[in-house]
Amino acid sequence: MSALNFGIKPGSRTGLRPVWEEPPTRAGLATKGVTLTLVCLAVLFPVWVVVVTSLSSVKTITETGGLVVIPRGVTFIHYQELLGGGQVSRATLVSVGVTVVGTLFSMVVSVLCAYGLSRPGSVLHRPILLLIVATMFFGAGLIPTYLVVQGLGLTDTYLSLILPSALNVFNILVLRAFFMGTAQELIESARIDGAGDLRILFRIVMPLSRAVIAVITLFYAVGYWSAWFNASIYLSDPDMMPLQNVMQQLVIKQQKPTGLAQAINTGHLSPLAIQMAVMVLALLPVAVLSPFVQRHFKQGMLTGAVKG
């Protein structure tokens, strides 16, 4: 019996459609807009305070008694002093180098491992997969890991910042699942044409997997850029420390950066503004590159689609 016989309008909430399929009301749209606005403000307000404080003069910070919310002039003196040479500029170069080299190494090894595990006929496919998955649940611990790194002679070297955390099992499993979804007809036709596994990987599988490769690359890059624990236990030379460890020393331990102590003591620079500027330098690469990478995600998903 139709809903019209009972005086019920078709498509109403009391009709056949569930609540979540109903068009939103004006009150619902207004509530969503207000909620999203408040969430965005809660996220952006601390970032705004950090940036404004880093661009404020010593006089402004002294008058406000700490963090600056409303800017009263802009000065780049703290950034000029930080990037003009010394501990912070050296640490920035170290972080950039470790991030670039580490991300490249991790992606090469992860892609090769994931592609090998995605082929059903590969040698020892199941045992190797189970062995890799087991490392997600069982770890040797910090002391055995440190002894292995020390035994290999990697302490006080930049390799200690890359090799111990070069692979992430979750990322390998994500790549493997995506590679397994590649159309088998393309791979079989390439094999008939005489293509080997490496050629199939680089010419067919990877171009069709740009989206997931972009995602995993971002995961590795952010992980290397934000890492500080390996440097704190494997490095003893302060000149080799990456930016995150220098930021920890400035913000948490309240240490003054090398080469700027005299300027801070004489009141030429503000220690609070120096701390905020280092935090901005640490956040800037991720904030700048994320929009470009997300656009690449969309492009990769569109060009990587296989239409039947």
C-alpha cells in the first residue's frame, strides 16, 4: 500500500528513507558550519600565536608579557639570526638531508618488498610475509636494537637516523594490497611481450599506483622530519643533531642556541621569539608541501584507475 493512502508524503522522514538520507535542514547546516568554524579556530589559533610571536620584536614581547596574539609590527630579525649560520641552520640542513635520503631509501626498499610479496608465485611468499607481519606485534626492545646499531658501527653516524627506522610494516602491507589490485591482464600481457618483473614494476604497476605511492612517501617523509628519538640515543655530537632535537633543547630544556647566547643576554633577541621561530621552521615544510601532495593524490587516483 502506498504512503499516499496514509497521508504521508513520499520522501519524508516518516516515509521509506532513513534519517541519514534526508536532506539537511537549515538548522543542521548552520550547526555544522559553526562547529567546523570553531574546530578550525581551535587548530589555527595556536599556530597563529606561534607565528606572530616569532615575528614580533623584543619590545612587543616584553610589553605583552609573553606570547603575542595581536601583531604590533613585523620583524624578521630572529629568522635572520637563526638562518645566518650556527646550530639551528646546521640542524636544518641535517634534517633536510636525512629526510630526503631516508625517504628515498625507504620507498625503494618498501616498493620492492611489497611488489615481491604481492606476486603469488614468489619464492617463500607466505613465510616471509608472516615473518614481516610478526615484527608488528613482537619487538626486540631498545637495548638489543642499540647493541645491533653499535655492533654495526653506526653510532655517531647519520646512517643511525635512517637504517633503524627505514621500513614500516604497515606501509609495506598497504603497498602490497594496492599492488595486488593491479589488473592481472596487464601484467600477463607484459610477460607475453617479454617484460621482466622490474620492467613490469616500473612501467606498469608503479604508474598505476601513484596515489598510494604519494601517500606512503608523505608518511615516510613526515616520519623522518619529525624523528628525534634515534638522534638522542645514537648521536653524541651536538653538531650532528637534527632540527627536532635542537627544538627540544630550546623549548623544553630552555637551552640557548650556540652563537646567539650573547645576543639574547644583551636583549637584542628574545629567547621566546627564538623558540617560536624554530617551531615555525620545523612546521613549515610539512605545511607548504601538503597541499601540493594532496593534489598529487587526486591526480594519482584518477590516472591510476583501470577501466574495464
